[in-house]
Amino acid sequence: MSKECKRSVNSFKKSSNCMLFTVIMKRIRIFLYGGLAFLAVLIWMFSDTDEDKEDFSEVVKIALRDVGHQVLLANQDSTSLVLPIYTIEKTKYRLSFQNQVTFEPGRLVSTVKESFKKASLPEYYRVEVVQCTDLEVAYSYEIKNDAEIDIIPCRGRILPKNCYTIEVRFTRRTTSLFNKQTLLYLLIIIALLSEFFFYKRKQARILREGDENFAAIGSFHFYPEQNKLVKAAIEINLSKKECELLAIFVANPNQIIKRDELTKRVWEDNGVIVGRSLDTYISKLRKKLKDDDTIKLINVHGVGYKLEIS
């Protein structure tokens, strides 16, 4: 294939296929990043704020005070105090009593569960009954919102009367689906994956263009290196001159190309001067393109020819 033919096809591909791919990818990016922005706003609305955390802490303290009250009633104590609830860590709290108490583990488990349920607190937590004197754990259990995997040992074994504190750690904050840090990581990961996807698509397109050296003309695929047109499964062979002429038209769709320019680029540059050869080859190309109504090779009287592509 001549250099002119290759140059013309490459020019056409850059002006059509690449442009179309760029437009499509740009629209996909706008849609994707618009969706990410909407997701960010939505999650931000439902993520934890300092006010949410403070509210959660206050609800926990109310629920634990109710637990303390029920424990004292179970100890036949209606006068001593439940001491102030202490926040040990962000999700860990301590309940203390004025006087010594005793516990029946099964009753403690149900008391905590009922109080937390009324307060709509998470059903994932660990409870420890700690001895005041030596800070040893006298009893503990863990709730995982599933009776089959909840760990509740020593039911029915009553703890002797002593000074105890009850420490509760929430192992999962199911009351809040997202937080701002999680949101940030999520959006960064999605953005990186998206850029990786677009990069791979671009690389695949470049490789595909290198492997499939054709230009789309309506419903035809034009293979200048193989001197042929392909429509569906039908191959139409082109002569060298037909290929060179078609490549010029493909590189300049919907534009008038003067007869003198066509003649010079296809024949005179090769040292050959012709009379009506141009018209003959144009007629041959028309016949080979006639199966696609969106393509017309038009004679502009007195000027030249134009390849019209709808």
C-alpha cells in the first residue's frame, strides 16, 4: 500500500474513531464522577458527626443506668445509688454501684439485653464484671446478635456478694452504616479503580487500532493494507488505485476534493499522466459502495468529487 494511502487512513482514524472514543469515555466519566459525588453527599448525610457520637454516648449511659437500677432491685436494694457512668474509651463504658452486689449471670445477660433493646443500641457488645479490689474479671460474656454464636458461660452460677463494676464494650456500631473516614477511603479506591479502568480501555483501544488497521465507512470496514472493503462477511477487493483514491476520500469525508488534486496524488506523483482514468476508477468505487445508502460518491460538476457519509 502506498504511503499516501496509509497517511490518509491514519488521518481519518484520528479524526473519527479517536474522537468518538474520547466523547464516549468523557460521558462515562461525567456519569461516574457525578454518581460518586451524589454518593458522597448521601453518605455524608448519614455518617457519624461529633453530635451523633455524643448522642450515642448519652443513650448508652441512660441504658446502663437502667441496667444498674435493675441489678439493685434484683439485690433487694431500693435505696443505694448507681454511681455516675464512666466513659473508659470511645466504645467502652463502666457502671459502678455504691454498695456491694451479687449477680446471677443469666439474669444479668437478659437485663442488659432488654435495656439495650429499649434504647435501640447495637446488639454487638462484650460485658465484663470486674472486682473492685484486684480488677480481676469475675465474669464476662459476648453478644453477637446470633444466639448460636453468642458466648454466655456459667449460667446459674451466682457470683458472691462483692464490690463489682460492669464494663461494656460495643464491638460493632451497627447504628451507623458509614463514617467519614470510611467514605474517604471508599471514594479514593473507586476513583483509582476508575482511572485504572479508563487507562486499560485506552491501552486496549491503541492496541486494537494497531492490530485492526481498518477505517469505518458507513457499514463498511476499509482495510487499506489489504486492498479490500468488508461488509458483514462479504469481502470486496480493491485495486491499488481504488484503494489510494478511497483513502483520500475517507480522510476528507463530506469535503469536495478537486480533480487536479486527485489526479496529481494518485497518478502524476507516480510519473503517469492520464485522461479519463479518474472517472473510470470513481465509477468502479461507486459500484463497490452501492450496498450502503448512507455513502455517496458525488460528482461536483466542474470541480471534483465528494464522499458523502450520513
